[in-house]
Amino acid sequence: MEKIGVLTSGGDAPGMNAAIRAVVRKGIFHGAEVYGIYYGYEGLINGTMKKMEVGSVGDIIHRGGTILYTARSERFRTEKGQKEAARQLEKYGIDKLVVIGGDGSIRGAQALTTYGIKCIGVPATIDNDIYGIDYTIGFDTALNTAIEAIDKIRDTATSHERTYVVEVMGRDAGDLALYAGIAAGAESIIIPEKEEPFSNVVERLKKARARGKKHSIILLAEGVGDGIEYGKKIQEATSYETRVTVLGHIQRGGSPSARDRVLASTLGGKAVELLLQGKSGLIVGYRNNELTAQPIDDLLSKKSTIDEKMYELSKALSY
Ligand code: F6P
């Protein structure tokens, strides 16, 4: 009997539940036993796991968060922790594992392969910061959440003729800010991957006002710096009334979009297929619109980049 473990790790992302569901159902469909491991690697070290049934993952496809809970495990960063995690899997007779999470979590999966565990990574993070993967699970939902909020901010910004700085998440990556900025029609999109002279931002704001624009929105990626400070600087430089909204963890929650549900179902199913074929050390995901399984080492040794064409487009559309 094949035994597959599944866990979610790191920051949660909408669509993780759909991915868990796909792993459990696809595994059982092919005659395997599937074990849900609770609280990520922390739970794995503690041996907190349970055999899943088809019904264990009913009524979750539309829910945000993760029914398996998640954690950022300090213990798993150590060799001792990793050994203990592998020992727990061995105890349950599990030699195959699906890890659903961001780059750090999938790096953990790679570490476990050195203990003879076959692992596949399913990329899920709102940051969309994994090299060689078009979109991570959760990014689309977070983007839609951000846009809904920015559209509302725009209403009040117009009424008061104010400038708004909206800080979005993304850790060191600017994808969320870039795409939200394009979709919400922001004047300026400030991301860590691109240097934007402050004087340019100020100049754009002034030109927009001179043209009669009633509001201005600046999209700031958290990786660039503190939104509150940035807002103060903008107000000082322009003397326009400026407010700051930090969207924060709202971006991590909520019901996953259709796109994230389908992506999560596809990638969860693919991960199981690969494990049952004896494959390991791979990340599943779309690259240039094609479903791929690429070596974890190859992808995680490179830094994710932004789509230059999209950045150029944003420059042409927002001034
Ligand atoms: O990686 C997802 C993410 O939401 C980042 O965008 C953010 O920087 C970080 O996690 C926040 O982490 P925490 O929830 O631990 O505060």
C-alpha cells in the first residue's frame, strides 16, 4: 500500500485547501493511503498526523486558510529536526510527501529527500516569488482582494482629493504590487526589483494634479520599505493631503478565486501522479502556460524576477 503524507507550511495562501483536497482525493482514487500532517514541519516533528478519508476534505474547496494549519518551524531548520521529521514518517510507513507552501517550505521538502523521502513541492504563496513558476497558488485571490480594497480607497480618495499610499504584501517580491497597480490604475508602482527615483514619483503626482486628476494612488510593495514613512515623505514633498493604507493580512485570507481553485486542484493532482510514478525532488507548476515538474534545486537556486514587459506596460499606463 502506497502511503502519502501532505502538509502545508509557511504563510497560508487561499487555495491551499483545494490543493489538500486534490492530493487526498487523487491519492485515494489511485488506491493510496493519504495522511494529513498538521502544523507543517512542526507537526511532522511532533508526529501530529491523521489518515485522511474522501470525506475529510469535503466542503473545503471554497475555504481560505488551511484545514491542516500551518507553522514556520525553527526546529525543522536544524539537522536534528529534519532527522526527527524523517523518523516520524518512517514510523508511519510514509515514504512520499507533498509539501504545499512557499520557497522556504519547498526547500524543506528538498532537505527531506536526502533522508530517502520522495517529495514534491506544490507552490502556494500570495507572494508569487518562485523562479520558473508563472503563478503560485493564492496569488490571484490576494490580487483580487487587494484590488477590491484599492477600488474602495479610490472612492474616498476622489471625494477628498487625496493621495493614497497603499502598501501591499509580497515579502521581497513586487509581483503583488505590480499587478495590483496595473489592475487598479495606480499612478506609481514602487517595487523592490526596480529603483524608482523619489523625484519621479513626486513629479508624476504633480503632473496628474495639474491635469485635473482628483486622486492619486501609489502602490508600494512591502519589500521597499515602510508605507507610513513613504506617505509622510510624499505629503512633505507635494503638500497634498496624503493617507496610507497597509492592507496586511487581509490579503492572505478569503475564499480562493476560481483560478486558484483550478490551479490548486491541478497541481495537487499532478504532485500525486508524480509521486506514484516514483518521482521526487520536483516542483509542479505552470511555466509559460505549460504544466511542468521542475527540479527543486534548479528553481530555488535562482531568484524570482518580475515580468519586465508588465513593468514597462505599467510605466506606459500610469502617469
Ligand atoms: O509569504 C507570505 C507573507 O504574507 C508575506 O507577503 C509577508 O511578508 C509575510 O508572509 C508575513 O508573515 P507573517 O504572517 O508571519 O507575519
